[in-house]
Amino acid sequence: MGLCSALFMLSLQLVAFYFGSSKGASLFDHVITDDSANFTLEGNSSAKNSEEVANFFIYKVYEKEATFWIDRTSQTHWDYETDLKNDTARNISEEVIVQSADFSKKTWENVIRHFEYKSFKSEELKRQLEKLSVVGLAALPQEKFKERTQISSEMTDIYSTAKICPYAKKSCDLETEGLDLDPHIQEVLINSHDYDELAYVWTAWRNATGRKLRGIYNKFVDLGNEGAKLNNFDSLKGLWLKDYESPSFQKDCEELLNQVKPLYDELHAYTRFKLGERYPEKIKKDEPIPAHVFGNMWAQSWEHLNDLLVPFPNASMFDVSEQLKKRYSQDLKGVKGMFETANEFFVSMGLIDMNVAFGSKALLVKPKEKEVVCHASAWDIAKDDVRVKMCTKVNEEDFITIHHELGHIQYYMNYRHQPATFREGANPGFHEAIGDVISLSVGTPKHMKTIGLVENDTDAAGISRESTLNYLMQMGLQKIVFLPFAFLIDAYRWQMFDGSIDRSNLTYYWVKMRSEFQGVIPPVIRDEEDFDAGSKFHIPDDTPYIAYFVSHILQFQFYKALCITAKEYPAQPLHECDFYQNKDAGAQFKKLLEAGASKNWQVILQETIGENKMDASAILEYFAPLHEYLKEYRAEMNYPIGWSKDSFEALVNRG
């Protein structure tokens, strides 16, 4: 029998399975109108073993339906996140999420789980079926899935609309006088040096968020664990880690963190020493650092201490916020100008123009008339509809964030041709790394000078040593200090998921693990009604965070590879590389982006940069001059390194 005839007969079989005893249905009707959730292969062994049937189903039926639900879910969730007080938008978003999950579950029950695909010849088809064999939380009974979705919306609403009273008026009308996280509370954290005011703001935010979330988050986890077990995982931890396709993934991350720890410890000791000069009665020389004095609500980035920590204040410091404010106005027109500048970097490398992402459908400035989720994000709504959502401010931090979000958009647009199952990052960390790779090049003094945001600070030998160390300090306060925090967030949740942490001790273990990993402690005593982890957006948003850890390792590997291709390295130090306008680097980068999730991430890594695992050597090489400086400075000033491992105990009331 010819291939066309065979496919025709197999398609008729699928139609019969779908329609059952119904009369008068034609193959034409099936191909045009059927949805994949209503197919079934139950009881048909020949179809289960047929690669032709599987190929027909995946490419002719499932692809169309999956794309519809992916797009519909994205659009309705966008509608809700950009209008949080719109109950209709919230209800529609929740309903569509439930319907999409129902589609995934029925597709899996009726078709996917029946294919005996491991003997199929097509690696692409086998990979799709393998990925689709894990249906995720859609495996939950519909009422429980709906309950979890409603809890998710409730947590998003609590977090994103939270406000606190000002320090000067602790009893206030929150609606008219309350401070939002962005920008008001963050501005206090950045600009105030009042130790007690910072402690108040730190505590008040946690009272307004995590403390309110603790009860419902526990139920949220219970439902998630139930769904994970329906996918044959012991807990949500296993479900979350499946996309890394490596049984040693957690161990690998722990080893990477240990490789970077000596540099982190030096930076921690230096920061504590300098903060001791600012708060001589508050900062103890050999203890963890109080969490509220870093200029960041979660102490995940210390860049707002740069004015205190800069090694050489009289040399260039490369904070271009003031120059950006001179060039771009703090309105939609000015913000779009920053996006255009960022987009031009990608285009200069021969990559896709992303003007559509910051066009009329995007949300680029915080609206006055409605509540929105301000956390910056990139959205893949449909084939020709990608958008950024960001309450953008004109400063260097947001300028770099714009490149990060456009990196997500560039990834979306490059793997658009892939089947729906492969339209995602090679692993979740890849997606986070893409924009940051560009940001490493954008942030160099060399590039900032090229685009006119810094003045010349070079001599015949290049950028001065003092200016180089200032720049590396600025970068280290973002990149190096983030790594323990990025690992901590999920290391904590993994233990919540698998039961290693008792529910009655959530605060104790959070404080303990923060002290262990970051050398950071709360400024006030915490108790078991608190849930400080929930004060971080990604906890109520249910976003796995280890991807950011992976990103901060991979981005330096990608960066080094692109610098070699661009012939920027090793001709000059790695931290001076700028591959702006380099089409060869762009072509290499594009190859990585276009692959999506079509292969194991380690294979894609090997094919694009010649390495097959995560490696901390690139990030350590990048920061090597800073590491040497910190060791020399500590020897000169004779301050201690490391911190007490049990001092956190006094800051948790276990009742």
C-alpha cells in the first residue's frame, strides 16, 4: 500500500475512534473541525504502534489546537495582569486556564499516553511525544485545578496591589497615602540611610505580602504536589526539574555555587566592612548582614550600594542613569526611545527587528487609571503578536532590563517556526540568559562610549585599572551576589514541596537558609506567622527560580563564546568585549535561538558554543581582577571573612 493510501486508512481509523458509534461523519469533517482532545486511541494496538498515526496527530491535529490554547491563555492572562481590579478579566483568565488544562489532560488521556513511541524512527516526533507525556498540573481533577488557579489569582492580587504606610505616618489611608513597591518603596530603600526607616519598610512590606499569603500558599503547594504525583513525580520538585533533563542537575548547581562561593565571600566581607562604616553600631564585623541595608527589598542585588562600595570614587563609575535622563524623557516617548536603542543592538548583529514588541499593544509605563502587575515580563501572545509589559523608569537598571526582556522576545521570534511543543527555551535558564548575554556587552564602558552615554576614560593602554575595577564592582554587585539568592529561592521551595521542611517551621528554615547561603539575616525578630519568602514576586507567581541561577552561569559561557567568534577575545580581557554590530556573533547566537527546545539543552550547547555542560570558569575569569583586588584589600585592612552560622537563631521566635 502506498504511503498516501496508508495515511488515509489510518486517518479513517482515528475518525472512527473519535466518533465512536456516531453516523455520517466524514474524514473531511474530522480534519477540518476535530480537536485533539476528542481523539482516542483506547483499545487500538495498531494505531498505538503507528508512527504515521502519531505524525498525523501531532502535526495535523494537535499543533493547531495547542497553538490556539497557548495564544488564548496568553492573551487573557495579559488582559488580567494589565487590569488587576477588572473582575471580568480575572474570571475569563481563570476559566481559560482551566479550559486549556482540560484540553491538555484529555489529549494526554485519549491519545498521547497510548502511543508506544520509543521505537519510532523520527527523533523529533519521539521528543515531542516524550515532552507531552508529562501533562503537568492539568492532571488534577478539574475542580482542584480550578481551585489552584483561583488561589494563584488571589495571591497575584494580594502581592501586586500591596501597599504600606510611610515611615512618617505609620497609620495612614492606604488607598490615598499608601506606598507601592514600585517605585515608592524601592526609592526609600535606595535613597534612605536611616537604619530604622529601612527596617520599618522591610518589615511592613512583608506584613502586607508574605504574612497574608502563608495560609493559602500551603494549600497551593498541596494541590501542586497532588498534581505532580499524578505525573509519577514524588512532589512538585521533580515536576519542576524535569525540563533540565539531567538526574544530576541539583548536584551540578550546588557544585557551581561552591565554585563561585570564594568570590562571593570576599564581596560579602568587603560589603560588611564598608557598611560597618555607615552603621558602626549596627553591623557586626563577623556576623551576617541585616537584610534591609542593601538598597534592595530582597538583598538579591547590591548595586544600589555602589556609591559606598566603589573602589576608586575619583575614577569613572559608569552609572549612566543621569545621561539616560538627559537623553530620554520620563514618559512613553522617552521610554520607547530606550527600547529603540536596545532593539538596535540586536538588529546590528543581524537579528530580528522587534519593534512590534514595544508597539501600541505593549505596556511600557505604569498607568495611572488602573492597577497592573509591574514586574517586567515579555509575552508571546500569538504568531505576529509579542509584547513587553514593564513599568519602565529612565535609569540604567531599567535600560539593562529592557535588553533582558527583548532577549525573551528575540527568542520567541526565532523559534516561531518550531512545533508548539518546542516553542520554549532549551531549558528555562536559556530563556533568562539570552537578554543578559546582550546586556553584558551593552554594559561595557566600551559600548556605553560607542553610543555616547559615557565620556572617554581611556589612555594609550585602554581603560584605566581603577575604572575597570569600578565597573567590575558594579557588575559583581548585580551578578555575583545574586547567585546564592537565586539558588536559595528554589532550594527552600524544593524542601517545602518534598516535606523536608515542616509546615510549622517555614520561617525558621527560611531565616536559617538565608543565613547559610547569603550571610544575611532579618533586621527584626520573625515568627511562624510570617512568610518572608512570599514577599518575593516569584513565590506567589509560582515561577521556578532556579532558571535565574542557571542563566547567570550560562550567560557568561554564551558571552565568552560570542566574544571569541567576534574576535573581541582573547585579544582583550573578557570583561571588555563588545560584539555590537558583529554579524558573525549574531549568526552563532541565532543558531542557538532557532533551536528552541527541539533538542536536549546540552546538545544545543555543544552544537552552538562547543561545550556540553554548565561551567563557572567564564564568570570567574570575567571577575578575576575584582577577586584579586578584594583579597588584597582585605589583607591591607585586616577585616574578617565569613560569618557566624548560628546567630540567626536569636531572630526567630518559634513560639
